[in-house]
Amino acid sequence: MLKDSYLVGLIGSGIGPSLSPALHQREADRQGLRLLYRLLDLDTLGLPPESVGELLRAARLLGFDGLNITHPCKRLVLEHLDALDPQAEALGAVNTVVLEDGGRRAVGHNTDVTGFAASFARGLPDAPLERVVQLGAGGAGAAVAHATLTLGAERVTVVDALPERAADLAASLNRAFGAGRAAAADPDRLPKLLADADGSGGLVHATPTGMAAHPGMPLPAELLRPGLWVAEVVYRPLETELLRAARAAGCAVLDGGGMAAFQAVDAFRLFTGREPDSARMLADLTALTGPVGAVK
């Protein structure tokens, strides 16, 4: 049953700069809804990532209608849910939890997949997808790898600081999309992988490096080549060190703003049962951060 008042939130680490509250609340205001969006920051609360279950239980008791879930809890939250939609189950990662029946039932969804796919199609529509190198095999990494293969990538090679995590993701991708569509590689293979992708693919960055709480570069800048495109999932800040280095190297780049906006569009729909205006929400993100999308 549709309501006119909603309480939702975000669980994650270092989420103070998140624009999710503003994106959801602005769209709710335009639709004549009352929506309160609270940040449940593990760092501020002094809690470990494993406390996501405790926070979810509290949200159920307090009458929350839903929660967004971000780093580092997208996989940890799984064991605390009552059900998963098919996409979240296939990914093994959740970024949106809908609390149904007064909090008695928690259903996990993943809007990162559709968010990244929509952003990529909008921002880098003509990018070659023969060879894609992806940094990061966590919850966001699983989502964007699925999205990239759905967009038509011939092969995605996943690189992660934890080799077993990269191998597990590659195996799940091959089960979902067919043998040979994905592979795992150690970080020391990055130079050759990116050289091979020059002119035929690009780099997807799906680790927290570059976030306000995790500044820095995820790889040496000298590995970036003009024939590569670079897609970022970090959006706070919108202009990461990686994107600055990629632009300086002559790469086409895609910031993380579009993914943030489009995943919020899908989450708003799940939370409220109402159809959001994606163009307005993209405009909101632009107003809050600056222009969103590819910069050639």
C-alpha cells in the first residue's frame, strides 16, 4: 500500500559526504511525499562492518521502510535478509534493502547493476568492449562486472588485492554469462592487461580508493594509455585522482555520478512504489556536484 511518509537510510563506512539523502529527499519533495533519509555511518558510530546486522535489526524496530547499503557491507548484509531478488542473489551483493510488513521481512536488491549500465550507455555509448580490465571484486565490483558483460563486453578480467576474491567473481561471471567471458588476474599483471586493452577496451575502477575517506590512486598513472577509456564508480569526490590522471593521459573518462544517480532512481522506486523522474534526479546530482558523465 502506498504511503505519503517514508523513513530510509544508508549503512556504510565514511558515508558523511554521500549525496543519497539529498537525491531521495529532493525527488520526494517534488512528489509531495515526506521522506527522511538518515546516515548510519559505521565510522561515526564506532562499529565494525559486521555490525550491519545489528543496525538492520534496529532499523526494523524503528519503523524504517528501507536501507541503502554501501562499502564495506554489501556482502555482509546477505545473511541478515529474509529474501533476495534474482539479480542480488546472482551477484551475492546487496545495495538496497526494502523492509516490508512493518519490518518483519527484509528483501535485498541490487540497483548498482542497472545504475552502472545506464550511466555507461549514456556517457560512453561508443566505447569498445572487447577487453575490459576491472579493478575490484567486492560488492560494487560484482555489480559493475555483471553490468559490463550485459552491455556486451567480450571479456572482463578482474584484478583484486585478494586473488581468491577475484577468482570467485570470475567463476560466477562465467557461470552466468558463459565460459571464457571472465578471468581473474593478480595485480602484477596490470601493465600487460592494460597494454592489451589499449584501443579495444578500457578500465573499470570498482574499489573504494579515491573516496573522501580513502584518497589516492588505485594504480600507477603511467599505466594509463590514450587508447583506453576509464570508468569510475566513486562519486564523492566526483573528480577522483584516477580520473584526473586518465584525462591527462588522453583517455575518455566516465565519472561515478551517473551510476550514483541511476541507482538512486531505482532505489527510490523500490522504497516508495512510485516512479521517479530520472532526468530530474540527474539534474539534482549535477547541481550538487557539477556536470555528470563522460568527459572526453
